[in-house]
Amino acid sequence: MNKLMTGVAGLVCLTASPALAQVSPSEYAVARAEIVNLSNRLMIAFDAQDADTYADSFSKNAVLNFIGGVENGREAIRKGMAAWWLKTSAAAPVAPDATSRPRTHHFVVNHSITIDKDGKTGKGILYWFALTNRTPQKDVQPLYFGHVVEYYVKEDGKWLYSKRDVYNESLTNRSIFYPELGEKDPRAPK
């Protein structure tokens, strides 16, 4: 089974991009798994409003471009996220005697990841969406969606973000088409 998975990862790796042909199938499989885990950990930290875990997912000089603005460097990301949560959480205070509270959860899917031939840098494009039960009828509904373009660097044996551009296609960063997703301008003559 393990050889089959490595073989499949290698086939995907070798056919997805010429640059990937320089990375072994097992290196690609391990890097991809670690990067997907990084992405999942980031979303869990975001929803838990854990600024330390969130910021520690970025390299020291990383750039985060999101709905709250642009943050340059891990410490600015840490402070910026803490400020963002304080600002956005203030609208929904939790009563001292509360036994539960409404929540929003963010999800990342459809990771398209390439690893550069050096095995220490890479790029990813993925979709994200959020579900919430913070609704008048207290049911679960889609809240936002978008995509992310992210760049990775491997430092001290650990994959981190070097840059992350988050597009919220429900609010800001809305566009007719997104070239980074392979979309073409639908208004162009065919």
C-alpha cells in the first residue's frame, strides 16, 4: 500500500509540473502532507483565535495579505491577527453565564501544491470557505468563500508560509476572473 501511494504521488508529482520532476515522489508526498497539515493547523488556530500558533506558521519575514490588511513579518502577523480578532469579536460578546456560543469554522480544500526542485520552497493554490451557526435561526449556513495563493519555505526542517494572499470572494478581492486559478476573462472573444 505504501509503495502504491508513493507511486501515485510520484505520478501526480511528475505530471503536474516540469519543476516537480526534480523532486522525488517520496519527497513530494511528505512535503505535501506537511503543507496540508500546516494549512489545517492555521485554520484551527484562526478559529480558536490563537495568535501564537497562527503566527508561528509563518517564516520570520513572511507577508500576510488578508481582509484585515497586509502584515509584514511574523511579529506583525501575530499582533495584526490579535487586533483583528479583538475588532471582529467585539460584535458578539459572550455573556458571563453562557454555556455555549455561536461559532464560525474555516475550511481549506482543493490544495494544488508544487514543490520547487530545491525541495525547500513551494507554492500552493487552494479554496477556502467558512460555515457559521451565528444566524438568527441558529442553523448552520455558508458564510464566506474564496481562494488563497500561498508560498512555502522549509526552515529548520519545518514547512512555513513565506507569503499568503487570501482572497475573500464573498466580500473584497472580488473579481470577474482569477488568472492564478487558471481562469480566463469571460468577456474576451472566444
